[in-house]
Amino acid sequence: MEFITETIKTPVKGKYDVIIVGAGPSGCGAARACGEKGLKTLILDRFNCLGGAWTIGFMNPLFDHANKNGFIKELKDRLKEKNKWGGFANMSFHYEYMKAILERTMQELGVDMLFNTTFSKTITEGNRVTGVVVENIEGRSAYLADVVMDCTGDGAVAADAGCEFVVGEDGDYTECQAMTLMFLVGNIPEKWKNGGMIFENLNHAYEKEGLSIPFTRPYLIPVPDTRFGVVQFTHMYNYNPLSAKDITEANIEGRKQMIEAFEALKKHDADLGCLELIASSATLGVRESRRIIGDYTVTTEDILEGTQFPDGVCDATFNVDVHTKANKGQRYYNVKPYQIPMRALLPKGWDGIVVAGRCISGSRDAMASYRVTGNCCQMAENAGYIIAYAKEKNIPIREVKVLEVLEKGKHIL
Ligand SMILES: Cc1cc2nc3c(=O)[nH]c(=O)nc-3n(C[C@H](O)[C@H](O)[C@H](O)COP(=O)(O)OP(=O)(O)OC[C@H]3O[C@@H](n4cnc5c(N)ncnc54)[C@H](O)[C@@H]3O)c2cc1C
């Protein structure tokens, strides 16, 4: 590969205790805790809102929420106040209200936010992360921090620093879970107001069209208190989640599948032919990409045996759910409620960086359980409390007695 050496001078625009890159469920959880503890905190995202998969990704419902206190409970309470929580599986929410509530929370806590700001480079000194370079309307800027939290889902900050990671099955990205482009539909008929599996409808319509269905467990998921909802259907296999070209092509295939599905229903389904197509998500749903290697790797045995850890930061109960090309469906099995240890959030051999969300250190099957948003949010929130405690006591994050901090703060069940 050819390289160029840049000679661009990058202005330092701010110095923070904590910079959170990526404002999805994990980023927002982290920012909630850091803000509450009075840390000077910046959260940034490439899109124009907070929430990641919760908002820009049109994801619903919010799995593994029921056993969570802290921010997840607070969000549910705030959504309930507006009658925007409930509906499908009794754990769905309105995307726009979620955005507004997240923004209000960050404003109340004094957390700085930067939207339409894309992380591009990690600043390091030896094996310590000291900041990030970002690109936005102001061009390229640097922001420095004591701790950078990588909440990008893809482990982008950690990978750029040089932290070790794995992807797919022994490096084979074609085994990564399928990607999905979510899309919104309106005019949901009364009969379908509670949503549900729409395989029969789609399969029948596909057969009539002579098309092969890309996924065998599609769902219509209405947004509470509205006549619109999201369809979880398109499934793209064999694309590399770390290739810009593949991401582009997967989006294009997703849109093709969406139109095919919509038109097939319109033509052949008396029930769902009345649906109106509103929009595809502005971001491709990527279920699996980098898993950063941490001080500890959550194993498949841990989730089967229900391992509890002295440094547990998340109580996970969601079962393993792998969207696989093998059966164009899901490989699904039960876990025993287990914990995620803080060590799985600490990239091995690195300081100044904490990862949270789906890119933490775990086996593929473990990730297929803890990746759901209730867990991503709780692990990041508790990591935020640990970072704050380490700062207050002026000790390394790795020396914090996690259980004592979290029990004292009643942050974990
Ligand atoms: C199609 C699909 C359906 C799913 N369904 C469900 C479901 O029903 N319920 C459930 O609970 N979970 C579901 N999940 C799982 C869940 O959505 C994710 O695992 C979870 O959102 C991961 O949280 P996160 O914070 O790690 O990442 P994300 O939610 O992906 O957030 C990462 C954020 O980082 C930002 N970002 C990334 N790179 C950069 C960069 N370079 N610069 C700036 N910002 C950046 C992104 O814009 C995004 O906002 C689903 C996932 C997919 C893909």
C-alpha cells in the first residue's frame, strides 16, 4: 500500500477528564455516570443525535432492561411520563422522544456534546491513549483527555491506537453475524397494532414473486402510541464490517431487499399490503465487528455457567442470539444470568482507554448475548463510575475495587 505523510497542524480544541467516542447506548450510559460524578466530559458522534442504535438505527425493543437500575430505569421512567414506552414486547420506545430525553439528560448533567463529528485518529503516548482527532464542520481538531472511552461499537479508537482485537471466527469475517438495514413503515393496520413475526406474510409474497427470502424470522415492531413501526427483515451476509466498500454494498443490498419486500407485500398480502414505506435507517445495523482483547475475555463457559465476578459491571440475562447465514435465521440458546467484569472493558496492555458496548472482550457467542442495549448501557455506566472513583482517589483504573464502589453507590443490583 502507498502512504503519504501528513504535515497538517491540528489545533487542540479542548481538554477533558473523559472523552466518550460514540453516543450509542454504551456512550450515553458512560456519559450519564461521568456527568453525574462531575467529571469534565465530552461525548461525540458522527450522526446528529444521541442514541446510536436506539435512535438513528431504528432499533427496538430494548432488551435486557428489566433487571437494570440506574440510567436504564431512569430512561424508562422518562419515556413512560410521555407515554412513549411499552408497546411491542412491552419494552419499546419512540425514537424521537429517546433522542430528546438523552439530550436533556446530558444538558442537565453539563456534559459537552459534539454531533456530526467523526473520530478519525487516536492520540497516544507510548501505550497510553491521550486524546482523539476528529473531523467536523470546523475541519480537523484534537481533543485531549485523561481517559478516552471507546463506545463506537466497532472498537475504532482502540484499534487505531494499536490495541489487539479479533473479528469473526478466527479472523474469518464472513462468519460475522448478518447485517440489517432497518426500515420504518406507516399505516400499520389495527390487526397488527401489537406487531409480531411477519414471516408467513413475507414468505407467501416472496414465493408468489419467485424470490428467495433472505431471513426467516422477520418482525414488525410498532413504536408505542403511534401508527408506525420498524421492520427487522433485511439480512446481508458475507460482508466485511471493517471494509468501507463492503459497508457501502451492504447498504445498497439492504435497500434493494427493503423495496422487494415492500413491493411483494403490497402486491400479494391483503393484511400488510396497506403498509407505507417511510424511510430506511441512516446507518447500517452491524451486529458484529471487532472484539478488543481485554485483561479478561468473557467466555462461552462464563455465560453458560453464570459466572459472577468481583469486578462485575453488568448483570446480563439475554440469551445467545446469532443471526447466521447457515440457516438464514437465528442460532439461539439460553444462558445462565452472568456478569461482565470490568477487566473485559480494559484493552490489554493499554492505559487511558476503556472500551464499552458490543466491542468489549468476549467470545463470539458471549457477544451474541451481551450485545443487546440494556447490557451495553449498564456496563458503560458502571465503567463511568469506576473511572470517576479512580480520578477522585488518584489511582489507576485497574486498582479500583469495583464491587465496593458499585455496591456503595447501589449502581448494581
Ligand atoms: C439490526 C440490529 C438489530 C438489533 N436489535 C436489537 C434489539 O431489538 N434490542 C436490543 O437491545 N439490541 C439490539 N441490537 C443490538 C444493539 O443494537 C447493539 O449491539 C448495541 O446498540 C451496541 O451498542 P453500542 O453502544 O456498543 O454501539 P452503537 O449503538 O452502534 O453505537 C455506537 C455509536 O458510535 C458512533 N460511532 C461509530 N464510529 C464513530 C466514529 N468514527 N466517529 C464518531 N462516532 C462514531 C455511531 O454513530 C453510534 O452512534 C440490534 C443490533 C442490530 C445491528
